[in-house]
Amino acid sequence: MTEYGGILTYGEVRAGRLSPVSLELLGLGRALADAGTGDLSMVLIDKRAESCGRAAIAYGADRVS
């Protein structure tokens, strides 16, 4: 069996910005990651993902795809 580590969240973009629930998920995910579960990653699917990706990093994500 393969072991997985880290936290993966999905980011929702609304009006060109990360939605409030996405920011909440980053906060909760950051707390879990800091408790030793690994890195925090966020998946963004949007045309404006690059600018929102920078925001996700600023709010605590280690990686954004």
C-alpha cells in the first residue's frame, strides 16, 4: 500500500479572486500541515489561476497547481 502525505485543497475562484471558503480551507489546511501531516497544496482550475495562485501562496499554500 502506498502512503500519502500532505493536505490537498481545491480553490474556487469568484470574480477573479479566491472565494472566502477557499481561504478558510487554506487556514485549516495550514494548521494540519503545521501539525506534521506534510505540505499544503491547492488545486485551481481557472483562466486567472496564476494571480490566484500567488494569493494562495500568500495565504499559506506550499504549492499550487
